[in-house]
Amino acid sequence: MSLIHLVLLAGLLSLVTVASSSPGSRSILRDIRGGNADQKDKAVELNSSNFDSVLHDTPAKYAVVEFFAHWCPACRNYKPHYEKVARLFNGPDAIHPGTVLMTRVDCAVKTNTKLCDKFSVSHYPMLFWGPPTKFVSGSWEPKKAKSEEILVIDDGRTAERLLNWINKQIGSSYGLDDQKFENEHVMSNVTDYKQISQAVYDIEEATAEAFDIIIEHKAIKSSETSASFIRFIQLLAAHHPSRRCRKGAAEILVNYDDLCPSGKCPYKESGGKGTLGNFPICGKDIPRGYYMFCRGSKNDTRGFSCGLWVLMHSLSVRIEDGESQFAFTAICDFVNNFFMCDECRLHFNDMCLSVKTPFKKARDFVLWVWSTHNKVNERLIKDEASLGTGDPKFPKMIWPPKELCSSCYLSSSQKKVEWDEDHVYKFLKNYYGPKLVSLYKEKNVMGSKKETISATEDLTVATNAMVVPIGAALAIAIASCAFGALACYWRTQQKNRKYLLLSICLYLMIPTNSLPHVFSLILCPISLSFQAEEKLELNK
């Protein structure tokens, strides 16, 4: 029997050897051995549940959607061609990011059947092209193809032909051999007023990156840093330009006591769901590696630091007078505790400490952020000139340039600039306010008025006042105060600050310029003071 077993074993081994060495054999054995582990797909896999959200949120101007079936031999053979093109456009290591989003939908999966039917998929693989938002809740029919903005790619059977087809559509000259670039596709014309509308994605990415740095460095280490973190997250929950970042910040606030009892936060390696890292501040699907307005001409310039400055400017123009000192403290403490560039942090902290009088007007805080940014640029202009470390396409400058706001200047010389601060304030309010969040309106990418409003609201904070009758306004204000009193009672009796949810909900539901907003603002500072007091008591 042992001899028979040996013969059978030898035969089985020979079959495995032949199968694994055969060019046409299945890839199962290779996958088990991990031979393809380093070849991660670049094309984004879509399905019926994430199709609309991914295409709605992408910063890319165009999208390619491949409908395929995993059992189709032609689809399997086409995949390497599709991936060659996808590596140019997708992911943090993309050669030409923010231009085209390459995606795939497996029609052989039953849950995707209705999705594939909506686009009249008649063969595999079938490729479509169009603005990403045109695919959202969209469809395609052959009879209406000429009038649709969604096109069938009829000449993309190889990687070369597909890329040539894309180049013709967008007037580019991309090649399959293009290498990781020193960011040749940058928006070098800073005098183009419309370019700031691209920065809404940069703000989201900078926010997510800052949050990741805090987690990676385990930066919340004490009651002081915990209170600083809470203040900044409160500011984001109320005034971040992106709704998904506001939502993520609110979720962190609501769960913070459970996540970080006594100011001590467990991090990712602790395991389990109750960690700060399991609450991504701007959502799980935030695009990464796609800095657009803040993209430098070199890989080590601009990007994250630029995104943070745009975030601070955008926060400053969204606050009310009564919040100006709170916003100032929140930003200064955040930079001092969590910005890891030590020299930058110290310089910024010095400028914060130089402010001796509390801010009472939002206008004063807007101008302080602006003047602080210009002071930083003045210092860096000298440093980068002497060391040759600046970005050649984006040299540091005093902001705004005359091309963007000539009325902001009273006079200027090489040594000194005299500003008309009233005009500077108006410029900043519009530039980092409505203009920053105007991307969807400018592109007119939605198919209907209802969709346009929905998409714009999803990215922006309510900047227009809602018309509220006085009676209703007073009723909401009284209700806000009642909730505040109830929250205080719960705080005293139970030492449980879950009531933050009430104030956050009120804050997010009421537009920033409506009358009740002023009353609802009382709740956040009260909750913050309770938290800070308890942290200090625990520390003592």
C-alpha cells in the first residue's frame, strides 16, 4: 500500500508542476503562493451599493466605467490593458491624478444586474465615458446615445487604443510610458480667480491627513492635548466647508468620551472597534493623493501645508462675531499641539502669543489669519531664496496679488505694502467663502436643479440665510436654551457628555446666518468648558 501511495503522490506533484508552469493554466495556484500580491489593481471596483457615492465624490473631471463579467475570457485578457491605463490616473501614485477615474463593474454578480441593465450593457467588456456625476443615478440607451453626455468607448480594445481615445477627448498627449512626475499638470496661474473652487477637495484631504498624523503619532497624550483636540473638532463640526467632514467631526465628538476616557486614547494597534482610528474624520471614501489647487510643481512642495492654510482661511470666513475668540484659540492650540513641523509650530505659536486682546469681531479674526499667513510667507521667501528650496512655479508671495484684488492695495513698494483692509476683508470672505465651494455650480455637472442643489449642499456649509419667521425663530431659540439647560442637568447628575449630540444636531440643522444660530452657539462652548474642567479635575 505504501508503494501505491508514493506513486499517487508523485503523480499529483507532477500535475501541480505542469499546471503551475503552463502559460494557460488558471491563476489559483499562483494566487495561493502570493505571486501576484504586489500587483494591486488600480481600477476602482464599483458595485450597486457604492456606484453613485464613489462617482459623486471623486475629484476627477472624467470617468471611465468598464462593465465586464468575471467568467468572460475576453474580459480577463483585457484586464491587463485596462490596468495599464488605470495606473496613469488612479491612486496616490497616479502619474496624472485628478483627471480620469478608471472604474469597473462586474455584471456577473447578481446584485449588479439592475445597474448593468440601466446602462443597456449588451456585450463584455463594454466601456463608457463621461463626467462622473452624469453616471450618478444615470442610465444609457442606444437610441438616445447621440444626445447623452455619456459615451460608449468604441475603440479601446488595447491599452494604446484606449489611451489614444481618451487623449482625443480631453486634448491631452499622455503616454503609457509616462513616469511619476514632478507635477507637470499644476495650476500655475495663481491669478485665475476660479482655481480656488478646486480647493474643496484639498481641504478634505488635508483634514484627513492631519487626523491621520495625530493617530500615527499618538499625539493625544494628556487632558490638555485632549481639550485642544476637542476644541478644534468642534470648530470643524460647525464650520468645515465639506459636509462629510462636518459629519465625521460630529461623530467623533459624540463618541469621544467612550473613545478617550480621561484624555487617553487607544489607537489602532489596540484592536477592537472602539478606537479613534475607526472614525475617519471625512469618511472612508475621501480621495487621497489628489491635491489639485495645492499641487506643487515638485512632489515635496505645497500639498498638505497649503491645504491646511486654505482650511484655516475657510474656517475664519464662516464664523460669527461671538465665535472669533474660540476659533482663534482652537486653531492656535491645534497647531501648537499637533503640527509636527517643530520650527513652523514655534513660529506660529509666537504669533498667537503676540495677540494680547481677545477677538470680538469675526472680521478681525479673518484679517489676523490673512496677515499671519503673509508673515509666514515673508519669512519663507527669504529662506527659500537663500537655500533654493522653493517651488519654481509657486514662489511664495504676499497675498492677494494685485491681479486678483487691485482694490486691496493702497500703495506698494519693495519694502512695504499698504492695504485697504475693508477691500481685503471683502475679497477673503468671497474667495474662501462662496467661491471656494462653487465647483459644482461652475461645472454645471448635475442633470437637474434638484441634483445640483443636493450635491452643492453635500460639499458646502449653508452660507445663505434661511428665511425664518420671527415667531418660529424665537421658538427654536427657546427650545435651544431648554436643551442646554437639560444638558447641564444631565452633566451634573450623570457626568455623561453624550448630550453633545443635541447641540451638534441643532448646530448642523440651523443655517449659520439665521437668528436661532446665535442661541444654539451657546451650547458648544458650554459643553467644551465642562469637558475642559473635568479633564483638569481628573488631571489634578
